[in-house]
Amino acid sequence: MSVSAPSVKPPRRVGDRLFAGAAQGAALIIMLALAGVFVFLFIEGLPGLHADERIYQPATNFASYVGPLVYGTVLAAVVALVIAVPFAIGVALFISHYAPPRIAAPIAYVIDLLAAVPSVVYGLWGGLALGQATKPVINWLYDNLDFIPFFAGPPSVTGRTMLTAGIVLAIMVVPITTAISREVFAQTPRLHEEAAMALGATRWETIRLAVFPYAKSGLVSAVMLGLGRALGETMAVAMVLSATPIVTLNLISDTNPATIASNIASNYKEASPDRQAVLIATGLVLFAVTFAVNFLARLVVARSERGVTR
């Protein structure tokens, strides 16, 4: 009866150890930076959670002050995703599966270039140009779909509405969502697609049956990263919206809810120390909302990956 010798791991090379240490160090630095941001927001914003009632005017306490801001932040991000995600997935599919390489490469380059445009430029364009261009659309929506709460009106005379802000955010979300989606689509095993086409599937049926199931977790990640970008955007929203602290579903009127980031950008410079503490506390709430969204995204991705491996 022979006894097999115990397996001995080969010694790790110096380069491998250095790379592993550098990777671990980078991960640790990111975690420390994230913890530092949280500690700063918590310490500086804690007094804002129970400040004098006059600081919260026209609200009466912190919950009633931050509530409409959270609502406006989520509403703007959702409007942006509803517009951006179908467009981004369509462009990603066109680049990865339909367009010839000589056309796909320039389109991908132009889409990626949108991410390099500063948010201030988007804000100027949205407030001065897009707002005026959307007024006929806003009037049409009010005239024909005013029974829907989103288009109840009265229509804005300036075009600086939540719908306009959502379109601007959608354009800013498209590059990152498109880039991740097309990389995920391109990694679909070629054998899966060829097998579907060999069984008589059309191009669309091949994408629906072979590409989408494989790319599901990656698509969730792309959408959630786009959502994180939309939740935290500041200057573009601040320059487009004429915001007030209200809660409304109306997307086409001059009365729009503010977002947390745009509210901080608009009021921080002139605020008193007590008011600044309140604004920092709202930043802590935005930090928590963004963290919760990313945590939920990781749960969805992990569940999707488990379903694929079974």
C-alpha cells in the first residue's frame, strides 16, 4: 500500500508577493478612506440632527427637513435610470453584436467621451438649452397626459423641471452603464450563441436566450453603478432645477423637489455653522442611502451568480 507524499506548495516569487501586498494595501486604503468620510460626516453632522427648530425652517425637525430631499434625490435618479438604461443597453448591444468593427469602435469612443464632460457643462447646457427645447414636449404631455400624476402640470414656463434634470442625469449615466454592459455582453461564451443559432434562433432570440441570462448579474452592476452616479450628482441638478422643499410626483411644473447634493451645493457657502451642521447631516443621510443601494446591488448580483452556477 503506497502512501502519497503530501503536496508542497511552490514558493511564491518576489513579484507575486509584492503584487499581493500592493493589492491588499490598495484595498485597505480605500476602506480607510471610506471610514474616514463616514467618521467626518458623523462627527460634523451630529449636531445637525438635533439643532434649534429655526435652523430647519420651513421644516420643524431634521426628519421633516431631510425627507423631501431624500425623495427628490431618489426621484431624479429613478427618472434618469428609466431614460438611460434602455438606451444604454441598446447601444451596448449594437456595439457588441450588430455593428461592424469599423463602426462599433468610433461609437464606443464617443459614448465613453461623454463621461469626460464636466458636470458644470451639463448643467449649463441643461438649464439654458435643453430646458427651452423641452417646453413643447412639456406642453404636449400636459395637454394629452395630464390625468397621470407625473404630468399633472401646470407646465413650466422655463423648462427647468425635474424631467429636464432627469434627462441631463440620464446622459451622464449612459457612458458608465453602456461601457459595463458592452463588456459583459462581449464576454458571453461564443459557443452559447453559436448553439442557439444552430438550433434556428434569430439574432434577437440568440441575445434573449444566450446573452441576457449570462449577463444578468453584470447588467445589475451596471445599472446600480449608474444609479450611484445619479444619486450623488450635484452641480448639474443644482443648475437645472429651481427646487423647493416639497414632495410631488409632478415632473413638468416649476415646483420641483430638491436633491440632497444640490441642496448642499446651493446653501453651504452662505450657511451659518449650525446650518452647515444640518447640511453635513444630510450628506450623512446621502452616504447611507448610497451605501444601502450598493449593498442591495451586491446581494442581487450574488444571488444571480448563485443561480447561474447551479
